[in-house]
Amino acid sequence: MPELAEVEYYRKQWDPGLGARVTAIRTNPKARDFRECDASALARSLKGATLRESLTHGKQMVFKFSGGRWLGVHLGMAGKLECRKTGADREKHDHLVLVQKGRELVFNDYRMFGVIRFHEGKGAPDWWSDLPPEVTDKAFTKKRVADFLERRGKSPVKAILLDQSMFPGIGNWMADEILWQIGIFPGRRGANLTKQESDAIWKTTRTISRHALKTIGVDWRDPPKSWLFKHRWRDGNACPRCVADLRRDEIGGRTTCWCPGCQT
DNA sequence: CATCATGTTATAAT
DNA sequence: CATTATAACATGAT
């Protein structure tokens, strides 16, 4: 479910635990989410540590603890973070629970496409420090986007927008929204886009990301009704901007919603 | 029972 | 070798 704004929303769910010690850990070490780290070593190390800070980067999150302990969380397709009061019911797919006084910080992920990472050491781990510039950052430039469209020239632009090495945090709904707002058909090949279209992808990626962070990212509030967002779920829904009915097709390996009237 | 889901990646194909 | 397409992952909703 989560793209960059949803990830920001979930990051904040653990804010009540900032400044507090972790008194105990519960893990489900068999969960696929632990395929990149040792769940029992993580549990041993985090017990007694204090949660200091949390950050997002695209779809990635990191929770920093006292003693140079770094907990990485990727929500995959169905992961979520919750803060529950002590004594709340345990749920079926709670795979990591950080117990604090009066509360529990829970990672729940029924599909187990998420990833938990852990690092102990002074500096940031590679999985955090080696990430590409965020799309809202100054370092995310028109030129980087233009060069990338060229390099991925044979791919449909929809697939290019989903590539996390250039567009960290962009997912299926945001990619559709970007192309719909500009009026580009998602199946167009990267190399066939004009300079104007490339610049528009750069700009619209940033405006949509910023707006989503200010709405969904704050309190799961819907983005503006004028966006494709709320209209994209059923084939045949009317385009909010023209008379055409929206279509859903598999483009770039993912179900894609687009408007045959607006996107060419 | 078959299909689909806001994600990533190992492997196959070009 | 570099890039692109496909299958697989695990579970639940429709």
C-alpha cells in the first residue's frame, strides 16, 4: 500500500515512543520480513535501547536508537506501523513489537513483502547512506531525469517512474497520477519523450510528492478531488478532467489507470 | 475457484 | 555486457 506519503504517515505512528526505552522485544523470526537480518540478534541488541529519532527516504524508513543502533523498515505491499496501548490484542501478522512502558510499537505485515534491517555501529549503514536523492531534494535535477529517460529509453515511461533508483518513493498510484496530470500515455517509451515532457515529469513528480506529503503524509487526508487519485479504482469511471471513461491496462508490468481522452 | 492487490528482486530473454 | 520482461514471493478480499 505505501508510497512516499503513506510511508511518512506510518513513520509518525511510532512518535509516541520517542525518548523512551524499549523494555522487551517480540519477533516472529520466521516471517519473510527478516530475510535480510538476524531477528534474535536484533532483539538482543535493541532491548534496553532508547528510541531517539526516525526518518523516511522514499519508501524506506530508519529508526535510530541509543548506542548507534539503526532499525530499517520497508513496508512492502501491505506493511503498517501502529502504536498500541499495553494490553491491546495481539494480531495475527505482528512480526516485530517493541515494548515500552505503557505502549507497544508494532510492525504488522500480512503479505510479508516488507523488509526489516538492523545495524549497530557509529556511522549509517550502506542500506541507508547509499540511497539516491529524494525527489523533493535539490539534487533531484531535470538533467538526472532526462538522462535516465534516455538510458531506460526502450521501457514504457510508467515502468521508468517506478524505478526506485531514480524516483525513490514513487509507486503505482503516484506514477499514474504524474502521467495523467501531464497528459502522457503511460506506454510511451522513455527515449520518445520530448524535452518539454521530460521537464514536466521532473516538475510534476515534485509537486505531486510535496502535495501528497502535506495531505496523506499528515493525517491520511485525501489529495484534491481534481486529481486522478480517487477516480482510478474502477475501469469505466469518468476522467475528472474530460468526458472520456478511464481505462485500466497492464503497462510496464503493473495495472495502470489512464485516460484515453487526455493522455497521448 | 479464479483474479487481483499503492512492491521488489532473481532469473530469463533480448 | 547492459537493459528489459517475467515469475515469484504470501495472504486476504472480492
